[in-house]
Amino acid sequence: MEVAVQIVAGLALLALGGEGVIRGAVGVARRFGLSELLIGLTLVGFGTSTPELMTSVDAALRGSPGIAIGNVVGSNIGNILLILAIVVLIRPLAANPAAVGRDGAIVIVASIALALIAALFGELNRWIGALLVTALVLYVFAIWRIERRGGAAAEMHKEESHTHDPAPQKLWQSVLFALGGLGLLVWGADLLVEGAITTARLAGVSETVIGLTIVAIGTSLPELVATLAAALKGRSDVAFGNIVGSNIYNIFGILGVTSIINPIAIPADIGLIDWVALIGSAVLLMVFAMTGKRITRFEGAVLLTLYAVYVAYLLR
């Protein structure tokens, strides 16, 4: 019971801390005159992944690579097969084939790259981490250059910059929000990782399985809330942006920064099925979004069924 309370408290603190960091950072950015497009692309995009970042960093520093890597891999799988599936079952989403095709292709490439790194090197060292972060910077810069000219995709990212409004109006309030949120993130990550390690020992399963399931699902809950809110408001483009953007930031940003801070060995129990689920879920998203220009409830049910099969495989 104590462990369950610890995990729930950790997740709650991560959610509150992530929201505080985003609102504070957006407030500071607006005070210094950054464009809404750039805010949506960078601060909001990276901010929604801060729970995953703090959790993976904390786990890496504790010597728990199964949670550090499993958190990201499991979050990316869950974002599509669980989060998007639940949202689509509630309200089918129209898709912009051009935007989904472009960003969805990046998710597939990033997923394949991570699987190849695991197979060839067996670890994420600081050099690989630096390359991942560089890839993220180049991606954001390229998208900013393309969308600065305007169009539907640019409007989507401008809209994303307002998904966490209201942001503090005064600079000192924004800084206080950001620092307070950061403190809650550190505290929440510490509680969650400690609870996850204890759960793995008590349940007799590997830390990797806990990372791929409980930790990954928990840190993805902010994406569920943001994506569902966007879908219910009829903003399908923002809903897709939340999912796809989070998956890109998770691989390039979260694992990149984490491995720069503390190199991570790829756990031996992350195997072929996990990599197939990671890459296959991204491919399915592309196929469903581009074939009918929308994701239907039936396709959402397919995604959710695949997630149930995957989790059953992990817990077998």
C-alpha cells in the first residue's frame, strides 16, 4: 500500500511540476518577445516531456537503466497504442496527411535509429547522446524554417503554444512557476523511481517491465489529458502534434540528455518484440492517418487491442 501511494504521489507531482515548468517557461518567453510558433515548437513540445526526462535521469543516476530506457520506449508505444487509441475511441480524429507524413516519418526514423543503436552498441554513451540532441535541434530548426512561412502546420504549433494558458503575466511570477515546477519534478521523479524499483522487487519482475508499463503509462498521462482536450475542442492537428511531437522529443531529447548526464546500458531484456512494438506502432499511425485521412474508432480499437496484447506479453 505504501509503495502504491508513493507511485501515485510521484505521478501527481510530476504532472503538477510539468505544468508549472511549461507555464513558467511560456510566460518568460512571451515577456522576451518569442513568437508563438517558436514557443509551440520548443517550450511546449519539450515541456510536455519533462516528466519522462526527470524520471529517466533519476533512474539513470540510480543505476536503473531498465526504468530509464523502458520509460521512453514504453511511453512512445503507449502514446500511440494506448493514449491515441483512447482519444480516437471517444472522438475520431481527422488527419493532415502532409503534416502526419512528415513528422510521422521522423518518429519512424528515430525509432529505427534507437533500435539500431541498441543492436550495434548496446549502450547510449555521451557521444550518442550528443548526436541525439543535435538531431532534435536540427529537426526543430528545420520545422521552424518551413513553418515560419505560414500554413496549417504553422497555425497548429501556434495553437499548441496556448494549450497551457493562462501563463503568468509578470516575469517574477513566470520564474517562480518554472522553478517551483522544476522542484516538484525532481521530487516526483525521485518518488516514482524509488516506488518503481520497490514494486519490481516485490512483484518479482524486472525493472525494465515496470519501466515499460507502470512508469511509462504514468508519465504519459499529461499527453492523454492534452490530446483529449484538443480532440474534444475539434483541434485534431494539435492532438496529433501532441502525440507525434512527444515521441520525437522522447527519443532525441529525453534519451539524448539523459545519456549525456549519465551513460545508459541498453537492458538485455528489451528485446525484439519491444523494438517491433516501438517501430510498428509508429508505422501503424502513419498508415491509419494517411490512408483515410482520419483515424476511426475501429482503428482505435485495433491500436488498443495491440497494446493489450503487448502488455500481456510483458507480464506473461
